[in-house]
Amino acid sequence: MHNSTHADSPSHVIPESPFTHELPIQNYFGEAVCLDIPKGKWELITVEEIEEAAKKIPGGIKEGDWVLLNTGTHRRWGENDDYFAYSPGLSIEGAKWFVDHHVRGVGFDMQAIDHILYTYAADHGPGPYVPRIVEEYEEMFGHPAIEDFPEWEPCHDILMANNVMGIENLGGDLDKVTNQRFLFCAFPLRWYMGDGTIVRAVAFVPSDRVNDVPDKVYPYGVY
């Protein structure tokens, strides 16, 4: 359910909330924009960066949009520390901003919705299951990581408690739709009692906005 490009369901983090098979199919498609927000090791995506990136797209972010975040992390995809252990993540304020602006979902080109140090890779829940990244962070910044990341997956909770979908590990042709508006589809498996599902994420982009596309509308996989 949580491999490769996948969508989390509310039941993943919130007790007695909908499972994958209980979510309407409308949750998995709609108009979308892709924001260009380059981020490096352990950086957080801020509200200011979201608002500035949205200015590059005519009309900005509208209510009901999917918002895909291109941080550049997908270019480092692989079973390596650079992609997983050093991943950036969404700030708590950024998650609240998406809820306040009534977006349909947020897609991430990173290992998770939350920063790696907000997960049980660090000092949360049954963690840390990767104690060396906690040690490296504390050596780099000179204070306990838990001071900067005190909560366990807060962005998961904020988004899913408000019916905002989250897709993790976007990649592929994501660069081709950056700073554009398009139709986004990420259809799920009908996973009974699932708390997530692998999705096939596709963007439909008018050919006059993409180089060397022969048809009026052409699907680009962004998985």
C-alpha cells in the first residue's frame, strides 16, 4: 500500500477514519498545478515559498486544485540516504495553508508528506529506526532534533483530518509540468480496508504548453 508512488488514506494516521475503499474516486483526480520549490537536505517548505511559487502560474492555486510540489528531490530517487534520510519536507504552517485554501490534494516528490525527522525514522513512535540521521542532525545543528521536530507526522494529520489527499514519491516527468496548470489523475487500487494504495499518476497537458507533443492532449506519467 505504501510502496513507490502512493496515496495515503485518512485511516493511515487517524483512527476510525475512511479506508481506501471508502474514499470517493473524485478524491483522486482534478485540475492541478505544479510548484517549483527547490529544496535541499532537511529543509522545510514554507508558506512564503508556496505563495511565491504559485505566482508563476496564471491564476495561482484555486480551491479544489491538486498541488504538486517539485523540490528536485525526485531526481535523487533511489535506495540511498540522499533521497530518504536527507529528505526535505512540508512545514506544519504549509500543511495548514493547504487546508485553509481548500485544495483537493498535495503531491510530493519526496519520501513522505512529512519531513524525515517528523517520522519514526527519528524519535517518534517506535523510532528512531534510523538513529544515525538523528545523530548527524544534532552534530550539525548542535541541539536535539526533537526540539525542531517535536511532533509525529503532523502534516499527515493536518491534511488527512481535513480530507486533503497526499501522494508520496512523485517523479518521472514531473519537471515537464512544473509551473503549469493541467488535469491530474492518480487512480487507486480499490484496496479493501487499505490505509493507502499505489497509484498511477498521470498529467494531461495541452500540447501548446509542452515541447514536441503531437496531440492536442497528451498524458505524461509523473510517477
